Amino acid sequence: MNAEDVILEVSHLEKSFGSHDVLRDISFQVAKGDVVSVIGASGSGKSTLLRCATMLEQIDGGEICYMGEPVSYTHLRAHETCADL
């Protein structure tokens, strides 16, 4: 996969709710044209992963890059979404 083909890259994502670790060291890339499916058991963190990747949930660690640029919850203004970047 060429670097210019990568649209979304998630590296070492971490998310906890209190003392409960929901996502630990999650990394993946999504390239232009990819169709992605997230599967897993109930309560395994699928929705949390999608909420973090779309900046609806603040991450505790790791990095999310969109089209090669790092993005973070704290860089978004209240009226912006990932689609606005």
C-alpha cells in the first residue's frame, strides 16, 4: 500500500472508561477504495472504535491521521467534524 493511498491511519489507539480498558493498542489503515467491516462480540469495542475514529469520542492514547495529517479531538472546534477537515 502506497502512503498516498492511505486515507485513514489509526496507530496504537487507547480508550478507557474509568478502570475498564475498551481499546488497547489498536492500529489499522484504510486506503482509498477500501471497504471495511468491523466485527466482534457484543461489548468488544466496535462502536467505541468507530466513535474514536470519527472524533465523536476523545481518545486516551495513540494517533489518528486523516490523509496523512494528525487529527485530534482537542484540535476540533465545537462546530467542526472530521468531514470538515
